[in-house]
Amino acid sequence: MEKHSIYEPFGVDLDLVQGILREPDNHLIRKASSMKGHYADAKALDDLIHQGDPLHYEVFEKEVPQAYGHLMFGISKLQPGTVNGECFMTKGHYHAIPETAEVYLCLCGKGYMLMKTTEGECRAEYMERGRIVYVPPYWAHRSVNVGSEPLTTLFIYPADAGHNYGDIEQEGFPKRIYLRHGKVEIV
Ligand SMILES: O=P(O)(O)OC[C@H]1O[C@](O)(CO)[C@@H](O)[C@@H]1O
Ligand SMILES: [Fe+2]
């Protein structure tokens, strides 16, 4: 019989007030300057960068083997704000193994999971505290914060899935989400 390598079980704590994972192994920080090329108004993003390059989003993860069978999980915390009306968002990615899915549980804030395929299909799934979004295989995904507090989500996906920025940096997503006079517009 094949011998399995046995990995130690563990538990972690969430700080549900701050919306962060306590004692993460990895803490990814993306500021406004990481988002060049992603917003419709590049000049407005440049202005924001020159005004102090504010924090855009953070990802807190526990280290698990990036191997088949393991699950990667963590917390994504996306700040509220807009770039000339376009809501703060994550870069978005496909998975490097495209036939892998991902689940997001929204813990606080309000926003959308924007998803697209390489064929140009695009969907926006609403997120608020308590809502779960399923990102099926082959869909690129980006979180968008339309609220006034951080959009915090727990994500879980196959640990070997990897990230692929594919056509996103050149083409973006077919839809953009704006906040104008307090109203959300998906265009
Ligand atoms: O690639 P993006 O869109 O910047 O998002 C980064 C983060 O998103 C996650 O896939 C979780 O949503 C993390 O694994 C990753 O570090
Ligand atoms: Fe993902």
C-alpha cells in the first residue's frame, strides 16, 4: 500500500473585528501603486499614488503545501474607496491550473465578485456578510468593494491551483463597477 505523508492538523484564529487572520504565515500587501493598468482612469490612480499610495488590499494566509489534495485558505481584506468613482478592487486572476474552483465567504463589508471567462462571459455576484460565492473552474475572479468599510472574505481553494494573470493586465474585465452619488453602477 502507498504510504501517505501525514501533515499535522492545526487551527487558527480570526480577528473578526479587524477582519484579519491572527498569526498569518504570509501577509501580502497591495497598495494603489500595485494596481497600475487596472482602472479606467489611469491619471486618477496616479494622483492617488502621489497622494501617499494608500493601502488597497491585504491577504493573510497560513502556509500549507502547494500540493494536490491540500487546501489553501486565508483572509482577503479590501479597503473601501474609489479611483474617480471606480470602486477599489483586487487585480484578479485565473488559476494556473484552470480547472480549479474557489469558495469565498464574506465576513464583512459589501461588494461583488466579478468573474469572467477567456470567452468573454462576465458575471457579478453580490457579497455581503454571511454570503458565500462559488467561483467555478475557468473563471477569473476579482473582488470589488462597493461599501464604506473593508470587504473581508475567507477564501478556500486547491493549494496547487496557482495564479495566472493571463489577459487581465491587458484587457481587464468586461465590466467595471462604479459608485456614483452613493449608487452602485455596473457598466
Ligand atoms: O491575485 P490577486 O487578485 O491580487 O489576489 C491575490 C490573492 O487572492 C487570493 O487568491 C485569495 O483570494 C490569494 O491566494 C492571493 O494571494
Ligand atoms: Fe483564486
